[in-house]
Amino acid sequence: MTRKNGRAESRLNRLPLLSSSTIAEHRQTSDQYEGKYYGEDDYIWAELERQRLHALWRNHAMQLAQYYIELGQNTEALTLYYRVQQFEPSLEEVGLALMKTYDRLGNKDPVVAQYNQLVIALEQEAGMRPGLEVELWYQQWKNSNS
């Protein structure tokens, strides 16, 4: 493991419990993620380690975004969700979180745009449509916003 990759994981593991007094430290750690761990190495072990470290970061970013939602800081949550989406455009959990956050903010156009973006990403990457949870939420949202 390179020194940079070890430090990133160590920083995540050393973070104190997420609270209003530690949120800045959590955000700083999340913002340092570059998505390039072991980027130069073309070995199977390196790819597995890349995926593992990315999953650690993604889980942390999603927890932090949810905490921002609980605090009513929807704009901060949007920023984190967009960072995750940048690396994983077809992740339904992120697309749905973005749609729900925009809905809470009363912004209808971005809800539609996020849904359409997710549909395209899933079609291109996997040849499939969004899952039942996303489809049901979006249809209910459309029905109540038409």
C-alpha cells in the first residue's frame, strides 16, 4: 500500500463520531478524496484495493450527506452527493438522494434532470432502467407535482 493510500484510510478510520462539532473534520477528510488510489498500478490486487478504498470513501460521504440533510443543510448534502455521482453516475442511491434533496428544496427541474440522467447512465452502463424504489418515488413525485 502506498503511503498516500494508507494515510487516506487511516484518516477515515481515525475520524471521531460524526457530530456538529466534528462535521468540519469529516468534510475535510471527504473532500481530500481524489479517486485515484493506486491509479498507476495495473494489477488485480490494485484494482481490488482501489474499489475497497473507494467504497470506504463513498460510505463516509453518503453518511456525511445524510447528516447534512438531518441538519437541514441541503446544499451541503447536494455537494457531497454530486461528488459521489461524479465517480459513480449510475448509483441509484445517489440519484434518488439528489432527487429527494431537490424536492425538499422545491426545485422541480433538477428532480426531472436527475431522473433522466440516472436513466441514461444505467442504460449506458448496464442496459437497464432504474429499480423499483426509484421508479415508484419518481412516479409518485410526478403525480403530486403535475
